[in-house]
Amino acid sequence: MRPLELTLEGFTSFRNQAKINFEKLEVFAITGPTGAGKSSLLDAMTLALYGKVARKTQPKELLSQGTLKLQVSFRFLVNQTEFLVLRSWSYRTKTSQLTFKLEKRINGEFQPFGEQKEAEINTAIEKVLGMNFETFTKVILLPQGQFDEFLKGKSAERRKILSNLAGYEKIFPDMCTQAGKQANLLEGECNAIQEQLKNLDSSLDIELNSQRRDRSEFLSQELPKLNEAVTKAQTALAAEKELLQRLKDLSDWQEQLEELNKQAINISKLKQQLEQARVGDRLSAIWTSVNLARNRYDKTQADVEIAAKALIEKQSAFKIQEDNFSQAQAYHTEIAPQLKQREEALTTAKIYEQQRRQINNEVKRVEEVLADKVKLLTEADKAVKKAEAELIQKNQILTRVNNEISQYSPGGERLEQLNRVTPLLIKWEGIQKQVESDRTKLQQITQELITAESDYQSAILNLQKSEAECEQSRVELDTARQNNYAAALRALLHTDDDCPVCGGVYPEVHLLPQLESSGNIEALEKRDREAEKVRKKAAETKTKAETTSDNLKKQEIECLQMLADKEADLKAETQQISTILKTDKWKVKLLEQERQALHESDAKYQQCLTNQEKTIREVQASEQNLKSAKTILSDKQTQHQDAANEVERQKTQLQEISDKLSKLTGGESYENLFQKLERDKQQLEHRIQHENHNYQTARDEFRQAEQSDVNARKDFDLASTEKQRLETEWQNTLLSVKFTEQLFQQSKVHPEVQNQWQQKIDDYKTNQIQLQTNVKREIDAIGDRTTNAEIIVQYEKIVTDAGEKYKQAQDEYNALKLLIAKAEEQREQVEKLQAQLSNKEQELGIYQILSKELRSDRFQDYILQHFERELVEQATVFLLELTEQRYALKYENKEYKVEDNWSGGESRRVQTLSGGETFATSLSLALALSEKLSRGAKLGSLFIDEGFGTLDAETLQSVSSILLSLGKQERLVGVITHVPALGEELGTQIKVEKFLEGSRIVVTGISA
């Protein structure tokens, strides 16, 4: 899961809306003062995803003070698929308004994903992420600070911290409680099964005798015969009932047919009205044409009057516009020659004006060219001076470089020799340190072996001593018990009784020997138990000491072998170094100093040679630059003189043209004269066009009015003719059907009413035919048969008697079957309950043992021990990645150590690590825990609580380097820190700033 965007509003300290875009972030710090809301950003993510946070139980507790709405939305990426989840709580009313939404991006657009209900969304989120709420909060936020305490704490403290981090402090008590509850439940189930077995009545097996089985067999053969008798009686009864019903139906249909025949007169009148209405419908088309012709005649008569009036008005307006147009033409004929004369004079002035403008522009251009030439001439002069100064400077540098070369010499063959031997010296030093380390380790093992041998001998003596004490306590206890048995026997026997021990006659008491005091039996038994405990403890101590001694002997042998191998390697490396140096007398420090000095001298000599070649090339380039600059200066001087001569020539020509133009225009500018002429021409042309347009418009309107008058008269003539023709045709049609226009108007009925009339007539005919058919069918079916209610009752009694006999036989048969089946079922139930009881008792034993083990610490210690080993193995993988394969984490003798691969595998206690090394180690453990708890879910983001209060400069550099390397593993890494310098070192920061109106978020350091 990789975050893309988080938006929150009304959430804890964030009253106003705040948004974070994670798409361009890789490794960043979350900084801000205490209480600003750094941790609230992660709480907002968990609230959006799961609807809850770890610190609060109700969303209302997270609502910002003074606000009524809490809303969080979170856009994230899982397996290259983008999702958006939104949750909102509004408290504007007494009951909160909840909004939930989960969407998935498909083809570039977000679409609903599953049912938009809270429970379904929570289930979908867990399925998409592959983690529930508890797992998510443990694997996404890494408590690096707690792992720092974990590394440096004692064994008991480490187990407590690890149990808390892994969530075992809740799991084991819950498991113990659940195991106890399950054991109690199983015990109750066992008791219930035993009670059921007691209550089962096994006496039914006696009742399963041959008489009942024979009776059941007889009834099974008799039941089909009885059932057949019932069927025949039911069939006869059904036939009589059907006949009675047909007689009743025949009587009903005959009555209905008589009632229907009474409506015949009304139906005949309705047919006559319907026929008149249909004739009226056939005349409707002709009537519509007649009515339209009458309306058209009236309309065309009115149009003729309107057209005649409009023709008179348009004729008068045309006469007025014709006079105005004639006056405008006369004025144009008078003024046109004057305008032409002015235009010819202005054409000549235009030529001179164009020449003046052209020459004036040319003057400006050549003046600009002259200014450019002056500027270029000045720049060329400066370039010559600059090139001369640069050449002098380069010659001085060349002299200084030649002097420096004489002060250094090349490294030569000796430097090559020392460079070859340097890697061997580094390897030699590493082996030397390993040899010294192995010798120290061998001495330590030897000393521990001596101590172990001494402990082993002491353990043997203690065991022998405890065994002797245990034997003595047992003898005393047996003697005391025998005395007690003898005293009890004497108390039971009387003089002259037979002794059950020896078989003789029991003598008088004063003749028997005196018994020794047996003492306190309970005290002797307690002493015997304590002695046995001491013996067992001594035996365990002896076994442990013997095992320790054997292990140390094996370690001593392995260490001796390793030391011999390292010393052989050291001798071989020494021989190789002496061969290259051609001497046996050498020291690493002196050789390194010599190589460093030769390397520095050779480097400076080579640098001087490079500088000399570079300076010579620069002097040659400066000489070429000076030569080019002088050539350019000469060219620029010539160009400057030519430009000055051209400026003077153009100014003289401009003055001559200006004098001619002034003489022709009388001192007035060409532009003013041209504008006056154009204005007079436009006014004249506008007047002519205006009068002509009015004349044309009036003429067109007059002609249109004439045509409208002619058309109106033609339409009136046509309408009059058509009206006369249709009126004649209408009267002839009415006569043919014996209708008047008044009768036609009365006969008009709506089609829907006609349909209703026709439906009544059709229904009458249909019902008549149907009733006649039913009467005939029933008469044919009944024939001469008859029946009544008394006959039906007799048939019903026959059916009842046959059914009763069948039911009695069936009930007896079922009762016998039930008794047989019940006895068999009870036997099977006993066997089933006995099997269940055996399984439940086995399961009860398992849960009782599990509950007992969970109440002790042994099971938890066993699980934590294995979990810790797996955690160290995974942490070593991360630590090697974070430290470039240098450090590996080891867990030996209940103590954490770090193995340094760059120092020949040397082990160091974690308490000796620097701040940066400690951070890398604790971060590796946190990453390993996150990896295990995620159970294979791909983690695209991690948030780290670094746990530092302050950081020195060296630790700060180490921590930032580790975090930046972690960010290269294709995951988003955020660090919650109280150290501002760490945020600045990482570059990108999400700053949470605290204000009175609520916290704000500022993201800095994102590269574009």
C-alpha cells in the first residue's frame, strides 16, 4: 500500500481542511512542535481506512474543538490499482450524520467499489490491504525508539518489550481465557451427554417382538384394498355432485336469457341512432369543405379592400422620392469638375510628399548605421586593449608554472611498488587483528574451561554428599515407620493372641522389648523430600557443569584450529609483501607514510605538467586573439567614415524636396489637403447614394402594392366561384340522404359515443348467443338424469365410512412403524452419544493441558524465544542491506552482538555501537517485525518513530544516510522526529505548524 493523497478536516488539531500529496515524496521527515498534530496524520490514515484509531474509541472524541464536521479522505495505491476512501461524521443535529465511500479508479475515473456501507467497506479494505486494523498499525508505524531500548535492555526487559511490540501481551491471556472457557464448555457437554445416556430407555428392545412385526406386515397388505374402496366411493360422490351443479347452472342460464330478451326494444332504437350518426360522419368531409369555402370568401373580400388602400399610399410616397433624387443628380453634375481639379493638384503634391518621406526615413536609417559604427569602433578598440592585457597575463602565468615544475619530481618505480603492496598491507593488518582477537578468545576459553572443570568437580562432590544425606533420611524414615507399625500392632493385640507377623503367641506387654521413639513422621517425610530435591538439583548442576566443560573443550579445539589457519595466512601474506618490497624489514606505518609522500609529489608534478600544457595553449590563443582584434579595428574605422559621408548626402537631398512641396501646397500639409478632398467626395457620394436608395425603395414598394392589389382581386374571384360550387353540391347531397343542415348538425355524435353504442349492441348479441349455447350444452349433458341433496348425503356417508376404516388401519400401521423405528433410533443414538463422549473427553484433556500451560510462563517463553530468533535472522538481512554488507546481528547467550565483516567478523556488544550504528540496528529489528507481522502483504510505505531527543553531527549524518538508502527500496519512508536538524538533512519535510485557529501543513524541499 502506497499513500497518494490525504485530506483531513475538523480532525483533532486540524480545524480547517489540510491536504498532503505523497505522489512526489520518497523519504521525508514529519516535523513540528509537541501537540501540533504529527501523529494525527497517521491516525487520519487509519480512521479513513478502518473507521477507528488506536488512541480513541469514538470518532466524536477526534472532532476539533468548535467544529461540527469531521471528514477524512485517503487516496492510495495497491498493486498498481488506485483506490479512494472517504469517511465523514456531521454533528449538526442531535444524531450524527455518517457518510462512507470507497471507490476504485477504472479507465481513469473513480467508480464505486462494492456496497457503500460501513461494514462492507471495512471488509473490502482488509481484503485489498491484506491486513486488519491491529496488523496495519503495527507494520506501517515502526517504533524504532522502543527497539533501541530493546537492544540495550536486560533479558527480562527485552522479553517484555518484544511481547508488547508483537501483541503477545493480549494474545496469551486471551488464549488462556479462551482455553479455560472451552474446557468448561466441553466439561459441561460431557456431563450433558452422560446424563442423556442415563435417561435413555433401553426397555424398548423387549417390545420389538414378532407379533407386532406380523401385524405390521398384514396391515401393509390390507391398506391398498381399503384405499381402493375409498377411491371408488369418492368417484361416485363426485359424479352426483357434478350432476347437481349442472342442474343448478341450467336454471341460472335460462333466467339470464329471459332477462336479456327484455332489452330487445332498446337495442333496436340504439341501432337507428347509430345509423344516423354514421350518415352524418360520411357528410362531414363535404361539410368541412363548404365551411372552409365560406370562411375563405369572407377573408378574400377583406383583403381586396386593404390592398386598394395600400396602393394609393405607396403611389404618393413614390412621387415624392422621385423629385428628391432628380435634385441630387443636378447638384452632383455641378460640383464634380471642381473636385477633379483639386484631385489632380493633390496628385502632384503626393509624389513630392512620398519622396520627402522616403529620403527622411533614409536619413534616419543612415544615422542609426553611423551610431552603430561608432559603437562597434569603440568595442573593437577595447577588444584590442583587452587582448594585449590578456597576452601579458598568460606569459606571466607560463613563467610561474615553469618555476613550479622544477620544484617537484615524479613518483617512479618506488611509487608503483608501494601501490602494489598497499592492498596486501590492509589485508595483512586485518589478519593480524583476527590473530590477536583469536589468541585473546583462546585465553578466555582456556580460563573458562579451568573454571568449568573446577565447577564440575565441586558438582560431583555435592552430588555424592546429597546422595548420602538422602539415603540416611530414607533409612531414618523407614525405621520410624516400622516402629509406628509395631506400636499400632501391639495396641490391637491382647495376651495369648496369635501374632499376624511371626505366627507365635502374643506374650504379656512387659515381656516385649522396648520400642525406640519414632519421632515426628511428618517432619521426617518433609526432610526426605527436601533431601531428594537437593539431590536432584545437585544432579542437574553436575550435568550442566559437565555439558559446559564439553562445550568449552570443543570451542578450545575450534579456536586452536582457527588460530593456526589465521597464523598460516598471516605468514603467507608477510612473505608476499617481503617479495614485492625485496626486504624483510618493513613497517606498515612507515610504508604508508612513504607512499603518501611519493603519491603527493607525483600528483603535484603531473598537475604542473598539465598546467604548463594548458598555459602554452592559452598564450598561443591570446596572440591569435590580439591579431584578430587589430584587423577588426581597422575594418571598423573604414566603415565609420563611409557612414558619415552618406549621412551628409541624404540630408542635402531632403532639404531640396521639402522646398518644392511647400511651394506647391502653400505651406499647408499634404495630409490636411488630402483629408479635406476625401471628406467632400464622401459627402457628395453619400447624398447621391442616400437619395437613390430612397427612390429605389419607394419604387419597389409601389410595384409590390400594385401586385398585391391584383393578387387580392384574383383570390376573391376564385373564392367566390368555389363557394358557389360547393354550396350547390352540399344542398344536392342533403337531398339525396333526406337530411337538412339542421338535422345534420343534430346527428353529429362523437366517435367514442358511437363506439359505446356499438359495444352495447355487440355485447347484447354475444350474451344472447352464449346463453343459448350454454342452455343447449347443459340440456344435452344432463339428458333424463336427476338427483337431489338427500342422494348426495347417502353417497357422502359411504365415503366417510370407507375413509374411517382406511384411517384406523393406517394409524395402527404408523404406530407400529414408529415403535419399531424408535427402538432402532434409540440404539443408534446411544452409540452416537458414546462416540461423542469419547471425542469430547479427549478434546477436554487437550484444553485442560493447554489452559494449564498458558497460565505458566513456559509456553510464552518458548514462543517468544523462537519468534526472537526469527526476528534476528530477518533483521540481519535488513542490517546488511542498510550497512552495505558490513554489520550482521547475532544473538548469543541471551545477549545481542554485532559482527563487523569489514574487521574480519569481529563481534561487538550492541552497547558499544555509535549512535548511527545503533539506529541502523534498531531500525533493522523494526523492519523485521513489520515484515513478519504483515504476513506477506507488500508494504509500499513505512513511517518511523526515530525516538531521538537530540543528535550529534556524526550520528545525524549516519541516520540520514540510512534513511535515504531505505527510501531507494521502492517504498515511501516517513520519519516522525523531534529533531529539526534531521528534517533539514533529509531535505523533504512535512512541517506541522501550530496556530490558534488550528494546525497547518507545509511541505518543503520537493524537487520540481
